[in-house]
Amino acid sequence: MAQIMGIVNVTPNSFSDGGRFLDPARAIEHGRALAAEGADILDVGGESTRPGAEAVPAEEERERVLGVVEGLAGGGVPISIDTSKANVAAAAIDSGATIVNDVTACSDPEMAPLCAERGVELILMHMLGTPRTMQADPTYDDVVADVGAFLVERAERASAAGVAADRIMVDPGIGFGKTVTHNLELLARLGELAELGYPIVVGASRKSFIGKLSGREVSDRLGGSVAAAVAGAANGAEVVRVHDVAATRDALMVATAIDGREWREDVE
Ligand code: HH2
């Protein structure tokens, strides 16, 4: 069964839960609840990447996330740090994070050398442009081929900087410079990206394409999000990044059991 990465956003402005977990104690409580629901990884982030979001200074981002990483590390569930800044990642690794989730795929030249030196896993995500600009008329020749070529190039660059190839995962970046059609194409053809040789991470949870398809506000996209996670896993994702762990876990367990015609002990 695909692994479930539970989202812990320590931000005032994340698109679906901004401000709810800015207080570190509440964020830790939320992370623990997601772990109890069955999260395999907890992804802690201190900078929103929603369309139009402004960058957060490193000092502020560090202050938001470090106590939360520290509070959740050692709880039996690996912690990933969702950051594009190497100095934030370094401090989070010191606090117990073992995975770096970089939505800019190592735009910071220090990021890959850091991950190599510290022996952590690295998630490289595709984004077209920056959060400020990415939704302004994104265009591709073939979105799957273009995203795949970008991810391979960044993965090879990270390898050249010393990150072991088996510690690299790639993510097509659903919603990051993509139209609804691009997102659907990527989710449907995830298997082509899996053939690149790196485990696939995918995050569709509550994103706007689900709102556009279902006509639902962000607070009411659970059904669409679960469907996207199940489809992503069926098409080759090894990790699904979600806000709603319990519902996703139930759905993946049932879908996996049907697929393998097995249940309980045998499905995981
Ligand atoms: N999406 C978001 C943030 N980080 N990381 C990966 N690897 N893949 C994703 O698709 C991804 C990500 C955006 O979602 P969220 O954290 O809920 O919102 P915000 O960026 O507004 O905090």
C-alpha cells in the first residue's frame, strides 16, 4: 500500500488550513493526531506555497517549524521538512527530520550537498515558475514528458552532488503551474513518471483542480481528495501527501485489498 504523508502546516496562510496550527503546541497535537490516524510520514512546513504567496524570511520559517519538528521527532513516524531553504532544512535535520521535501527541487545550491552530507532522503518537486507567477498561463509541449525531463535533470544533479540515488524521490507538483487538464494528465499518466526510476510522491489534497471539478470549496473537498489519492496510488505513487489521513488510509486499504484480492495482514 502507498505510504501516507500527513501535512502539518505551521503557517498563517496555507490555502486550506492557514492559521489553524501556527501555534507550535497545536501543530504538534495535530501531527500526533495524524500519526495516530496512520500517517507513515509527517510533513512539517512553515512557508505557504499557495498561488500568489510571498516568500517567508528564513529566520521566521525556522522559528515556526523547529519546535514542531522537535516535538514530533522520536514519536515513531519519520518527519519530513517542507522547505526550499538549505539553512532551514539543516536546522530541521538537527531537530530530528530525516527527509527534505523541496518544492523547488534544489533551487538553493546548498540543498543537495546538505542532504548528501547528512544522509537524508530528498523529495524533488516540479514547479513552473514561482508561487507568485506559476498559475499565469502555464504551457507545456507534453506536460508529462516536460515534467519528467525536469525531474530527471534535478535528480541527476542531486546525485552528482552526492545524494544517493536510492534516497531521491520525485513529485510532479500537482497545482504548481498546471491547469486542470495538466493535473489530470499527470495523475492519469503517473506510471510514465514511475518508469524514470525514482519513487513517486504526489500531493493533490484539497487543491483547486478538485474544487473546479467538484464545485466544492476548500473546506469540502474530502471526497475529491480521497479519489485523487487512490487514483494516484493506483497509477504508481509510493507516497501520497494528504491533509485527511484517516479517510485516505481507509480508502487506500480498501482499494489495495480489492486490487490484490487480499485483506488485513496481507495488504500492507
Ligand atoms: N503541495 C504543497 C506543499 N508542499 N510538497 C510536495 N512534495 N508535493 C506537493 O504537492 C506539495 C508540497 C501545497 O499544499 P499545502 O501544504 O496544503 O498548502 P500551502 O503550500 O498553502 O501551505
